[in-house]
Amino acid sequence: MVAVMYASVRTLLEEGAANLGLALVSGQVDRLLQFSALLKKWNRTYNLTAIEDDLTIVSAHLLDSLVLAMYIERGRVLDVGTGGGFPGIPLAIARHAVQVTLLDPLQKRAAFLRQAIAELELDNAEVACSRVEDWRS
């Protein structure tokens, strides 16, 4: 159903963000799409998400995560049990003034998250590989 409504993943993302009241600049849209591509690539090895379709990744992961950007404009956020980086990485892309810590206990997910942060050049995100009850900021 989503595929019929939108000709491209970019259009879905741009229109979805606009419907949330977020004015994403082109570079942010590019980074979000790059993150989606990284997720799909690493998912083959690390099983980060059951969702593999581009349009569904945008609607079920990226746009759902961007809802937070409507309410959080600056400060610090701890994304507990981030898994594949949701909602933390999309939030870090949309809100540069928010410092995001992605917390997950599995090394394989932490490796993916570190790589994504490096490739996306996110200086406002970091990874902590720990269980929440053991984590200390």
C-alpha cells in the first residue's frame, strides 16, 4: 500500500517529515537515506531488523523515530536498547543540538552503530555497549 502512494523513498521521507512539522534540509534527508542503506547492508549479517523494504524502513523506523524531534530540540538523550539505532540515530540527524547516547548490550549492534555514526559523521552521537543497569554516564 505504501509503495502505491509514493514514487520514491525520498518523497515518502520528505513528505512524512513535513507532515510532522519538521523542515529537514537536503543533507539531513541524504543522511537518513544513507542510514537506511547501512541498516539494510548490515542487516544481512547482524539481523538488526525484520523490516527490509525501503519504504517500510522509512515509514516504520525513520518517520516513527523523527516524531521525537517534534518534542526534543536540544539536550541529552539516552536511547536505551537502541537495537539498530532507533530512535537515536534519526534524532541525532534531525537535531544536531541533541547529544544522543545509544545504549545496547550486544557487541554486534554496537559495532554497527559505531560504523553508522562514523560514516554519517555524527558528532552528536555515541555508543555505549552495556546493559542499562550496568551503565554509568
